[in-house]
Amino acid sequence: MLTTIKHYCIIIIAIFCVSTSSAQIETSKWKALFSVGFNSPSQDGLVNPFIVKGTNFPTINLGVQHMFTPQLGAKLDFGYNRFANEDDTPEFKTNYTRINAQFVYDATKDFTFLPFGTGLVFHVGPGYSMIKPLGDYGDNKTAFLNAMGGLEFHYGLSQTVSVFVDGSYTLSFADTFDPISEGYGSFNGNMLTVTVGLAVSLSGCYTCN
């Protein structure tokens, strides 16, 4: 009798584990991501005598992600950044927007020491940056190709929602300003961003808590 009960218990536990794993895979297929934080543009992306603040707010990122396998996927994301001059330097404000198509690699299984409910996700891919100076230098718009890479650390709040921190670096492939006056208030350099946000599942397990 006890042997039979043990067999039933093992079967029930196995079914539960498979169902839970399947639900987690389904909820990971499609996700919406939203994050807010700060940016730090490279100083060599501006012409003299313009000097940018080391830390600027806001940075806003929006994205949609699809996983083809539990570890490999892709996402399309949009980013908005604003930065301004350092104190006691020529005044300017600049909007930096970008759109990137990125490969995604969920490395959680590779880091077995991570606590339960946490995860690491790498992302990298090409994109397009658009620079729009404000105020007196509004005519000095520019645009260029970029490559972006970053790392997200996730903490699961539920099966469908996680909070994450994302550190990313955007590499510029812009031409130099010629003449220099085209760079007044504009930007053609690299960008470091750090944001905090939410990832929300768009597929599977709609009744999960």
C-alpha cells in the first residue's frame, strides 16, 4: 500500500514540475519591457567648448521581446535620452533617440549560483540613433548607425512580472562634424545608460499570480 502511495506521489510531483516548467516557458515567449534611468554620454561626442554633465536624466526604454528557445531570442526596442551642459559651460540641451534590433541570450542556466527567481540576460544588436539639439542649435540635427550591448539582472515578482536593472552601452558609427559648427549642441559619440524597469509577459499563463 505504501509503495503504491509513493508511486502516486512521484507521478503527481513529476506532472507538477513539467506543468510549472511549461508555464514558465510560455510566459517567457513574448514580453514587454519598460525601464527608466539615467545616461552618461561620452565627452568626445561633443565639440569644444561644449561639456556635458556626467549623469543625465531621463533615459526611457521601451521594448518587445520574443524568445525562440528558452535561452535564445530577439527584441526590438526604442530608447529616449536627454542630456544637458555642465554648470558654467555653454548652455545646451539635446535629445538622443534610438531604435535597435537585438539578439537576446538568457544566461540564467549558465550561472548556477544565482538565487532562485533571479536571472541574467545579455542583449546585443545594431540600430539607428537620431540626435536633435534644442534651443539655439536646433538646426544641427544628425543621425547615424549604432551597435548596442548590455546586461539585465532580473528578479521575479511573479510568473509573469519581473523587475530588472539594465546596464547598456551604445557605440556610435557617426562621421566627424565638418564643419565644426554642425556639432554645436549636437552629439556623435557613445552612450552609457543604466535603467530600472519591469518585464511583463504577453503570452501564456494569464491566470498566474
